[in-house]
Amino acid sequence: MQLFLGINVGTSGAHVAAVDPEGRLVAESTQPLTSIRSSEVHEQEPERWWSAVCAATAALNIQTAAIEAVSVTSTSGTLVVIDETGRPLRNAILYDDPRAAAILEPFREGGCEDVNASWSLPKAVWVRGFESAVWRRAAHLLHPADWLAGKLTGVWHFSDYSNSLKLGYDPISRQWGRAVKLAQLDPALLPEVLAPGASRGVVSATASGETGIPQGVRVAAGTTGGMAALLASGASQPGDANTTMGTTLVWKVLSQFRPSPEHGIYSHLHPAGHWAPGAASNSGLGSVDSQNDSQALDQAAETYLPNATICYPLSARGERFPFTNAAATGFRSARPTPAAAWHAAQLQALAFIERWGYEVIQESGVPVTGRVFSTGEAAGSVVFARLRAAVLERPVCRATNPSSAFGAAVLAASESCGTVGEAAARMVQIAEVIEPDDTRATDWEELYERFRHACAERGYQ
């Protein structure tokens, strides 16, 4: 048997998937993660990521000798500052940590309006300005996927052009862009950038002993969790869209061109071709406060849809898309009872946020003409899929294994299959397509307008 290992480290946990060359999920394992979080700070300890990855890989009941390659993906824009030995010098600053919002003016003045607080680049500038003792010892600026791959290989200076986008890398010129010059970063701190799926080393003896992955297994360069989810989703044609609904909500659309950066939209170069303009919200399942036994709640919630309660779920201060407002807070017009009714109102709000995001992306000139492919924790909910299809007025599709860890396994398999695109075409299968039910279309339209009006009254537009 030949196996490819995909590892995704998200906000709430580490997920490892072992996949065969035909895309069959042979085994998977997850380990939870927690954050250090307040309205002003969102951090995680990198060593806890590694412990979670080691525990998850050790829990796989597989023939480890069959592992051909491994790849790691992670949250986009999260900054890891390490010394020359690979040791983190501080906690990782996560994508939605708001502190860098205070130092964006030089980027605005320099014409880099797309740089925002969710990027790893201004986070690095913040560390330099406010934590000089850390900065003096810094040897490499990385992202979680980069650092974890370094833990596997013992080599620390690599990244990929997807993760490095928010550190200021331009995947077209294959150089560090103007924003990096504005930040005045020492080039020695910046990683060497590879294409996702390219070989970046092999598993070391030390890492093998901790993870159970055999020494010498090829480690492929990773990507962001959102791009890995896009690979796993089944989206393949220009106009196809992918929504990853996990702790946060991430939009991606396949496009033949790269739009100008605006409105919080940024464009990844898809490893299999095309551009993938998209954006990310701070809202998502992590902001829904009725997550206990969510599967049962989803089923019960359908009775309460459509729902008259208007709300915007946010677990902390600040929103980055479909609007940008560092002071934004969640709101609700009421809290209905029973619990299923409140759960329904929050799911409805997420569907409205998803629709709003695609409208903003289309306004930037990117056509969203095809289907919406679902990935992330919420992809398995049929009730939520029916709700989203009705609100979006588009077919909602779910792949057999719609996870970022599966997308990481596709990257790991790309060398054996020929290319990333060929690996995805071979391994990704669509499980179901849910067509929109238009019997309540007028109700959905009225509620969506009420939702947008409630947001506009608070300056969220």
C-alpha cells in the first residue's frame, strides 16, 4: 500500500489524514488545540501544535512503512518568530490578532492598501516595534506550516508561495514585493519560497521518533489551510467557488485573472493553475455559541428556518471581511428559545455572511458563475447545506473528504501523480450536490435585506 499523509493545523485542532493514491481515506486522527485569547490578543504556543501533531500521527492505525510523502498546511497569516535553532521566541500571533492594525499607515501611504492586520508582515513589524528583545534574537519569520515542516525535517528556512503571500511575497515575479520594502525587513529573516507540493526535505530521525513517520519520507511544501481546502473541495473550473466553514469562514473563487487587491480580497496562485481570489472573515463556527451536540442541533434547527432573529456572530472584537472594521462586535436582535431556534438564527447569519462575501468578490470583477463547494467542519451538515443553497441561490456541493488535511495529502501525492492538478483530479470525488429550494425565496430575500440593514446601522458596510 502507498499512503500520503496530510496534516492541517487549524485554530481549534490538528487533523491528520492518511490517504491512498485513489483518494480513499484510510485513517484520520484529530487532537484539540486551545488559544490564548481576549479582545486584544489571539496567540497559540507552537510547541503545542507539535505535540498535537505527534499525538495525532501516533493515533493513526496504519502501516507507517507505506507512507510515501507528507505535507503540512495551516492558518493563513499567523506569524511564528524563531531563532536559528528553530525555537519559537514567543507565542505565535494568529491571523485575527488585532494588534497590527495600529501600524498599517506606512503601508497605506506606500500604496499597499491590501496589507491589513491579518497579514503576517505587519505582525512582524509590530514585534520589531514592541518586542525588541525578541526581535534581536529572531533568525526566521515563518508561518505554522513552515515551522511544523521544519520540525519534521530540521530545516527552517523554507516556506511556500501561498503562506508567504501575506508576508509580502509576489507569486508572479517570484520576489518579495513592495510591502516588504516598506516594512524595511532584513532579507535574511525571510524564508526561501517554494511551490506548494515541491520537495523541501525528508523526515529526520528525531521527528521520526516523535511522530512515528519513517525517517527519510519526503516532506512536500504546504500551503494555507484555505488553499488546501480548495484543493480538497472539487472546485476545478473558473467561476467555481469554495467556502471553508470552520472556526472562521473563508471564501475562494477560481478565476482566469488576478483582480486588483481591494475590499479585503487577496489572490493566491492555485497550485494547479488559475488564480484563487478570496477573503476570510473572523466569523464562523468558532463564533457560534451553541456548538454542543451541533449535529443534533442542526437537525432540530431546520424547523426554525427561516428565522426572524437577526444577528452577526463574532467571538472577539474586529471583522476583516465582508467589511473591515477593527472595532466591530457581534450583535443580535433577540435570543430566541429553545436552543434550536437560536442555533438556527446563527446558522442563518453565517449563510448571509457567506452570500455577502461572494457579492463583494463579484463586485471586484471576479465572476462567481458556478457551484459552491463546501469544506471545513460544517461541510457535513445537510441542514446547513440546504440553508446555504437557498440563501446563495446556487448548488452547494460536498466532496467525499472535504478537509484541509485531505488537501494537504493531495499536495503530498503531487510528485507521484505528476502535478498537483493531476493529483486532485485523481483523488477528489464529489459526494453530493444540493440544489437550491426556491419555495421560500421571498422570505430569504427579505431577511437578508434586514440583515444588511442591521449591519449598515452599525457602520458595518
